[in-house]
Amino acid sequence: MLDDALVHVENLRFDYGGKPVLQGINMRIPRGKVVAIMGGSGCGKTTLLRCIGGQLRPTGGKIVVDGQTVSTMNQSGIYAMRRRMGMLFQFGALFTDMSVFENVAFPLREHTDLPESLIRDLVLMKLQAVGLRGARDLMPNSLSGGMARRVALARAVALDPSLIMYDEPFTGLDPISLGVIGQLIRRLNDALGATSIMVTHDVQESLLIVDYIFFISEGKVVAEGTPDEIRHSSDPFVHQFVHAEADGPVPFHIKATPIMDDLFGGRHA
Amino acid sequence: MSRTTLDLWVGFFVAIGIAALLFLALKVGSFSGVQMEQTYQLQAKFDNIGGLKVKGPVKSAGVVVGRVTDIRFDPDTYEAVVVLAIDSRFTFPKDTFASIYTSGLLGDQYVGLEPGGDERKLAAGDTVFKTQSAVVLEKLVSQFLFNKAAEGQDQK
Amino acid sequence: MLNPVNLLRQLGSRMVEGIWRLGYATRFFGAVLLNSGAALRRYPLTLREIYFSGVLSLIIIMVSGLFVGLVLGLQGYEILQRYGSAEQLGTMVALSLLRELGPVVAALLFASRAGSAITAEIGLMKATEQLKAMDMMAVDPVARVVVPRFWGGVIAMPILATLFSAMGIFGGWLIGVVAIGVDDGSFWSQMQASVEFGHDVWNGLVKSFVFGAAVALIAVFEGYDSEPTAEGVSRAITRTVVTSALAILALDFVLTSFMFRGTS
């Protein structure tokens, strides 16, 4: 079934400086769903997102978004595709020299010739959706982390994208802001009829809002399933991750010689 | 910052820039090089040009009327051939006298033109025949000393 | 540590690294020029950068110009009066400023005032992923962020250098004529007699244009190429100021030898 999935990733490989980061990723992301990609830090999940957005060119394999192959597109093709994508960066990446209003208006001004009055209405609607219409005249440096992320979310959906990507949307937020962002991700996805991909390592929040989860470790998909399946998974890696256990398939200790050798090795000699 | 205030500042910036340039153009510099777009060429041969240089001024009655555009050595006559570009607004008689002078005691050297009384005028490409070479200071000094010495001998 | 093989190897890798950066900078310059047409059509962006690098540098440029002129007036008078040619003071002040000090000192000030600000701004935008975000919104950061800053600098620099020279001549006049008492008429007339617009003023303008392009290019490149960390940005700012200063002085030598060789 090709037509019900918006994004296909087939046998994706990516090397960084000769070191393999992604080694054969396969996934289908169905239309209209919110999908989480999880894994420990440095497992290559952000790299995967960058490849889907066309910011990194994969070493091998294929990525198809909405019937078009991203991995072979030229720059103008990628730019045409990105107009239908929105992306939320880890810390929002708001333009610090523009007000909240101008930040949200930026994609509209760049890509449309809409009259100023219409741009104003659209921006205010987007800001209303994230609850920050009253903050339109503030500058980004006077916003809290959670507010900045909400403004960035409004900016990401300004052009009503069909695919929204989130790079670590929960990092560094207090529990209330975290819940707010989680709910917004779900609500905006359903209201816009979009598809969302979320890269995160926040298991508990993600299990509440997503439809499907992929676990990545060492550049490969090691487990996948709906939140219910994941919660009851007997897979030791998933179990360790979901229950935040210190030791398990992901070892606590980095590979080393036995500690006795290290401590007393010198005296034996 | 709204765009109108910004425009005002940039406008102010460009305006004082232009004002400064006008100041440099009108008060500080002169346009002598720019005015002479229409010129014609004359040649003059000198025994010795002293320190005359290309781009040096050509003056008549103290007014700049042209520039030196080329200096060559004539291997047949052992003379210096100086090419002068003269502003085409001015014409000079055939018997004009060309001399090399020094502005001030140690200043730059220039070509001075002293018009004669001939009815016929110099045309482009003509050669000025009546010339006087540069005064070389060393020659002058040695001549002066020689004369003094000669005077001293006469008085004896 | 002082192993000669190692030393040689380090030297080699430094050189390869340098040539690598030079090539990248050249390609970057090409991209800036290629994107200039589209970006200049959106002139309000460039206008904004003229404001930031030009208008905001006005005070420092004009005050420095005035002081340099005052110093030139004092020193020039001191030297010229030994030869009894104090009335040439105007000529000396004007020629030194128009040919050398105006373009060079204004460009050095411009590099440390506006160039470092441009590098800091672009470097911080890179460090906070703003450039990547822009790229993901299908807006080319080179066209949107880099090109307006480059042309803003290129346009502002000759204006600033002109103002610097004008202020300097004014300063020389203040010291020479008002304070010391050189004759006002001969101050200006001697100046006019030996300063030629097409030669001296124009060549000074050409110089400042070249310096402006060099500083602006170095500033945007260092910002764009900076490591996306606080440390990386501060290193990039230092590099902008140092590289700009070297580039200005080296270019000045090259330009001077072309412009003023063998003629008075």
C-alpha cells in the first residue's frame, strides 16, 4: 500500500566522516498520524530527520515523500518540497531580530504575495492556535523556553504544511510547558490534516500523544509499534528505555578493561 | 524599527556622504584633468628636459592649457621628443616658443608656451621648433663659478 | 614535541587547511554574487544593512576623522614650517587623507565596528539554528541573510571613507588656520592646486570600495563558516578583525602601486 503512507524510508544509510550513523533504516509513515522516533542520544535520529527534510544527502537508500524521491532531488526541487513541510527546531530557532509577529509572518512574506491585511489575519490565527496572540509584539529574547517553542510551532505551521517535523520538541521544558507542547502537536496535526514526525527521547509524554513509535539504536530500527504495544513490549531494549532503567541492553559502563586490572594492574607489574 | 524611520536615517547617511564628496570635489580638489577631454597633440624637441615627467602640466601665461602625454628619446638627433596634449579650445601661433620651467626653486617642472606673432596656427601633429631646454641647476652653478673666476682674473 | 617530522606535518596540514578555506571562501563569494540580483531586488533588506553598518558607524568614523585631521595638522605644520612652506599644509593634509588615511583608517574602523558585528550576527544565527530553520522554510540563507549584509557594507564603506576624509580636512583646517594661523586663502588654494578630483579623490573612492568589499566578504564568510558555538563565534569575530586588517593593508599596497606609481 503505497498511497496511504506519506513518507517511505527504504534501506537508508548515512555515513559521517567515514563513520556509519544510519545503517539501513526502513520505515513507513502513514498520512494523518503522529509518529515518534526514539532512541538514546547520538543514535542518529536527528540525522534521519535531516535526511527526510533534504538537509543531508544520504549515502545510500531512498526516501520518498508524497510520491517524490527526496534523495535524488536538486536544490530547487527540495525547496519546492519544503514549502509543504514545517519543522520545529530543538530550541525554536526563532529569528532574534524580529518580533513574534514577524517571525510567524516570515514564511508567508517569503513565499506568498498576500496583502498585508490578510497576512495579519493569518498570523493572528496561528498565534491564537498556540495561545500567544497577546505576545505578538514581544521580541524572542523576552520569551520563556516554552513560549518560544510555541511561537516556533506557529511559524512552522504558517503555510499549512502537510508534513510537520519536530526535533526534540520537549527538551528543557518544565512539566506544564511540556504538556502544552505535547497537546499542541496532537491538536495541530489533527486540525491541519497533516502528518507529524517527532524525534524525541521523552517516552512518557510521547506515549500519550503519538500513534506509532520507532525505536532506533546504533543506526537501525530495533523496535516499533503503537503506544500500547510499546508499553507491554517484552523487548529488553524497549523495556529499558520505557522504564528508564540504568542498565540493560544499553550498558551503564562504556567498554573497558576489568576494573581490577585498571586499579591494581600497575602494582602487579 | 519601522521602515520609514530607517529610510530617513539611510537617506540622511547618503545625503551627508554626497555632501562630503561635493566638498572634496569643489573645495578641496580641482577638475583640471577632467575638463580636457577634447585635446590635440603637438610635439616639441628639447636638448634636455631636466626633470619633466609624463602628466606634467603645460602652461601658457601661467594657466594650465594641456598635459605632457609622452616623452621619447630620438636616436637620430639625440634629442628628447615631448608630446603635448593641448586643450582644443586653445590654438597657438606657428612661432610659439616652448620652454621647460621649474615652479618655484625646487618644484615640479612644466612646459611653458609663449605665443609669437605668426598669423598661421599650430595644428594637430605639428612640431614646435622654437624650444628652450630645462635649466640644469648644476650647469648654472658651475657657469656662475666659472664666470666669477674669470672676473677675478680680469681684475688682477 | 619538537620532532621535526611532526612540525613539518603540522605545517603541511595548516597549509592544506588554509587552501581548503580559501577555495571554500571563493566558492562562497561566487554564491554571494550569483544571489545578488534576486536579493537586491528586495532592496529594503539591503537598506536595513546600510543602516546597521553605515549609519551606526557614523559617529566613530567622523570623530576619528576629526582627530586624525587634527594630528595631521599639528605634525604637518611642525615639519613644513622647517622648510618655510607652511602654506602647503592644506595640500599635505588633503593628499594624505584622500589617498591613504581616509580609505585605510576608515576601513580598519569599519572592520572592527561593522565587520565584527556582521560576523557576530551571522555566527549567532548559525549557532542558534536560525540559518538551518530558514533553509528548512525554503528560504536560502545566503540570499536572505548574507547578500544584504555584503552589499550594505560595500555601499556604506565609500560613503564612510569620504566622510572621514572630509572631517579630517576640516580638522586640519581647524588646527592649521584657526589655531596656528596659517593663511586661510593659501591653505585652500594650495590644496586645490595640487589635489585633482579625477586622480586623488576618485582613486580614494575606488580604494574604499575595494576595502569595503573585502571587509564585508570576510565578515559574512567568517560568520557563515563559524563553528556554531559561543566559542566558535568569538573566534570568528577575532578572525574577521585580524584578516580584514591584513587584507586592507595588503590591498592598499597593491592598489597604491597601481594608482600612484611614478606620477606626482
